[in-house]
Amino acid sequence: MSYAAYAICLKGIIWREGLRFLHQRERFVSALVRPLVWLFIFAAGFRQVLGISIIPPYETYILYEVYITPGLLAMIQLFNGMQSSLSMVYDREMGNMRVLLLSPFPRWFLLLGKLIAGTLVSVLQCYAYLLIAYFWEIEPPPLGYLTVLPALLLVGLMLGSLGMLLSSLIKQLENFAGVMNFVIFPMFFASSALYPLWRVREGSPWLYYVCQVNPFTHAVELIRFALYTQFNPLAFAVVFGCTAVFMLGALVAYDPSRGLMALRGAPGAAA
């Protein structure tokens, strides 16, 4: 098939995901409610308790709500990645995934297209949050709104790939709550999203090392530095490497001949 056919297919997948997002307005609202609760309520309460010293990439003392903004952006993408995995489980149970995977296009291209579509949706949600945060006096450098875009795209791909990999392990929609409890919340709270790691090390050294090996910590730091027009090479390397591993794992898991879908005899495996 020609490159034009691939482009049309990719456009169709992105368009379908965009329409689903527009029709599910509660999904957009819930994606913003979670970080805004932390910004408007928790940040106000913790402002005096968690003072933030001068740490990179900040050049002066900052308020707590300024510190947690990159972590809340990553949280939006984390929950969006899990929502995408939930939609894949739903499509698999309803038979929609069978129609998609019966397409003459390669399976890896179809999964990659769905991953890109979900990432673009999460980036739009992040910029909607930044717009609201601007009126809360969270004002990164004007150029930071542009330099953070590649970081958001890469982080969105990493978390979307993780969600896609997890979706191959979830047999039923009812099991999604377990993923929320054992994957999303530990990743979010055991990171630098809500508190700097030097404070974590003072309170619990072992938790500090857990945070250090958590890919979500490096996703937050990549967004944090990019939002202030700086580059964190370690965070980029970790996020890029995890993206490649999660994406490869998802492609193998959805391979009908050797993946987890075949072992479990899921509906999409027969395609």
C-alpha cells in the first residue's frame, strides 16, 4: 500500500479518537478536575508546610503550586494513558477491536496510530490545564509553552504505551480498578510530582530510591525542565528508553502468534 493509504488510515484513527473524546465531555472534565483539585485546594493547604528551596530549573524561591504544576501535567497524561487502555479493553469486549485489527494494515501501525491519537488528546488536555493555571498566577516563560510540547509528546507516548501494555493483561473491565490501585497511584505518589526528592530522602531513604527508579519521576522532571526552557538529559534518556520498552512490549503482547493476547485467547487475537 502507498504512503497516502497509511496517512489516510492514521488520520482516520486520530479522527475517531478525537470524536470519542468530544462526545465524552465528562472525560475532559474529569481529566481537569483531578489536577485542579490539587492546584486549588491541596496546594493552598500545603503551601506553608512544604516550602520549596531553590532547585533546578528554578532560579528563585517558588510557591508550592508552581512546583507541582509539571507533576499535575504528567498526572493528566498518566490518567489519559490508563483511560486509553480502558477503551481498548472495552473495544475488545464489544468486538470493535476485531474490526480494527482485521484491517489490511500492519498491526503495529494500527496500534501505533491509536497510541499517537491518545497522546495528542492528552497534550490538548495539558494545554487546557496550563491555560487555567495561568490565571492562578502560574506563569512559566512564554517560550516554555512551546519547548514543553516535545516533552509532553514523549511522556504521552511512554504512558500511553504502558497503558496499552497493561490493557493486554486486563481480561475484563471490572479489573481496571485493580490497575488504578496498583499501578497509577504508586507511580504518581512515589515520584517528584508533589514533593522534591530531597525532602523524600530526609523522611525515608528507601522511598527516595524507589522514586529514583520510578519512570514517572523522570517524566515529571523532563516536563519540569522543558517548561522552563531547559533540558534534562537523564530524564530524557530514561523516558525515551522506557517508551521504547513499553511500546515493544505492547506490540509483542498484541501479536496474535506469540503475544499475551494469543495465550489468553482474547477476541482480538483471532484477527
